[in-house]
Amino acid sequence: MKTSLVVVVLAIAACGAGGQTTPQGQAGAAGQQAGAAPSATASSAPVIKDPAEYNAYMGAAQQTDPNAKVSGFEAFLVQYPNSVMKQDVLEALMGLYEQTNNQAKMMDAANRVIQANPNNVRALLVLAYSNKAANNFPEARKNAEAGLQALPNMTKPDGVSDADFAKQKAQLGQLLDGIAGFAALQTKDNAAAEKDLRASVEANPNNLQDVYPLALAYLTATPPDNVNGLFYIARAANLAAGTPNAAQVEAYGKGVYTKYHGTDQGWSDLMATTKTASTPPAGFTVAQYVPPTPAQQAHDLVKDKTPDDIKKMSFADWELVLSAGEQADADKVWNVIKGLPLQMEGWVIKATSTEVDIAASQDDNDAKRADITLNMTGPIPDRLMPKEGATFDFEGTPSSYVPSPFVMTMDKGKLLKAAAPATRKKPPVHRHPTH
């Protein structure tokens, strides 16, 4: 929303079908005698009873130069501070000051309107927009919410049809909802942001400046509403097409979609849907990717494997199945490797002459935690004693294990003086699958 749009709406709402409201008064058109009775009329416009006041007002209102009109209206307010036209003049000054690029004076005029009438919707809109532009989001939200509260009781201007007045109120409501929602989002009130921005977007579906924040309100909530958020971020990406930020908006949306869905498959379909649909169609959803549990991962590791395949699995895979798998899957692995001499490599956590505690997986080494206890066949000579933290080539025969925290006991431990055969396991290159 641009300031000029605000002023256009204000001007439409403040004026009748034929232009600015003209007050009735005892001094009327040129040639009318001072002191003459006002003509009979059905108009509800304010009545200026003092001919001098009327002439002063008309002298300012009929100026064609904006600066001259500003000077005339300000002089009128100084001379007639309690005029029945005070609110109308101040509303006119809001637009004139914006027209002459004087934002400070525009806000001053709006504040003077609020002093005269705290429920003036147009002045509240100007204050809300100006505070939003100044990043004063608490005050912008306060102004916008006050405007929304006052909107249902707004008085129809003289000379405006019911249909036009309803349209004007809808325009004002959409602008106020957009500001209130954006300000709520900036102050981390996502629930209020969702409500107000959704109302604004439904009133004006093609307004990127509300559609994009609405998507963020859904996506950054706690917990997030990913389904609505993904719809509106895709909608925003479509609306942003041709703008400098188009690629950035779509990349962000696609990234969020992929994280939630587990793959980018379906993103192009969502983009196609939101190109024409401005709100989520009935039954719209996006399936969420649910990662497999450790037990599911363990089952997938062994479900189609033969005993020979199991022998070739990494130690980290054995550990996952034995520690997190269902009993049938754990038994399938353990029945293969129990009593089977294994040549492996690991990291020394602690060593004595008869027992070495070893981390055989990268994760356990990072945590400095042993997942193998190797019982040696005989004392290790001092000159061959493994050093803590060093890699360690050994042979051992699995005899038992504890699932949690996982530790496998191996007997018949031997040092391997030379490199093990090419077929031996080198599990340190593997990490645990995600638990």
C-alpha cells in the first residue's frame, strides 16, 4: 500500500459524488445577499450560520493551488477554531499535506482530527499507515484496530449512494486489516496477524504486500500452519512474478515446501494451482513427510538381506539394528554375527593389558564412548599397548551385547599387526542412521 492509495481512498470516502462537500450557509453563491435565509435543501451537510465564516471557508476551498489551499484552510481554523467545518477542513488538510509531500504535517492534521473525533476512520487510517512506514508497529496496530472498531459506525457522507458507501467502507476495512495484520506479525502476534491479513487478502486477493506477510504469519507461528502457509507462499511467488524479488520468494517457498513434504515433488503443481486460486480450495492439503523411526530404519536395513549380506553390513548398521530394532530384526543380525570372528578397526577409548574399550562407529568416537569391550586372549605387551584416541586394528568374536546404551562384548581378542584384508569392516567411515 502506498500513501497515494491511502489518500485516494480518503478522498473518495470524504467526498460526495460531485466532489468536496460544500457547507450550507447564509452567504451562498456569488450575488447572494448577506443575511439571506438559507435555501431549503435535503442535504445533511454542515450549516455555517455566519456569512463571514462561510466566505472564509469558500475562499480557501476554491483555491486551485494546493499550497494556497493549505494556507487558506489553516488560516480558517485559526480564525474559526470551533467551526462546524473543522473536521472536514482537517480531513482535507491530511490529503493536501500528502499531496505537497509534507508527511509530518499530514500526521499532525490526522492527530488534530482525532482530537476532534477519536472515531474518525480516515484519520486513524492515515496514522496507522504513517506509523507503519516509520516502523512504529505497536502504534500502527493500535491505530488500525481503532479504525476497524469505528468502521461499522461510520457516517455516510452527504451525496454518496449506499452502494458507493459500502464500497468505500470495504476499501477502508481492507487497508486497516492489512496494516493491523502486518503490525501484529512484526510484534510476533501470529494469531492476530493471520486473522487480519487473511481478511485483507480475501478482500483484495492480488495484493502481494499482504499475501506474502500472511504466508509468513502461518509459517512462523508456533506451531506453524504449514498447509495454509505453503498455499499463500506459492500464491505470493506467483504474484511476485516479474518483480526483482520473484526468484527469492519462490526459492524460499520451495525450500519450505521441500522441508515439510520431504521432496519438491508437487511444488510445480502447487504453483499452478495458486496462479489462479486466491484462497485454498476445499480439501486442500500438503502431505507432511514423517521420517522413519529408528525401528523402521533398522527393519529396512535387514528385511531383504541374506546372512552373507548381513556379514557385509557396517558396525554402525549392526548397532542400529541391535539397539533399536524389533526383536525379530535384532535376532536376524545377532544370529549371523554371534560367534563369528571379525576383523575390524576402531578408536581406543581405554586399554588395559587384558581388555580394550573401543569406539567402532564415528558417532561413538565423537562422543568418546565405547561400543565394544574386547577381552584379549592374553596380556598385551607394554610395547604394543594401544594408546587412547589412536586407531586400533583388532580381531574379536561377538559373545553378547547390551541394547541400551549399546555395548557389544567380544572375546578372543587379538591385535592385528598388519593391515587387515581388504574385505574386513572399516566402520569408522560410517555414521549411525538417524535415530
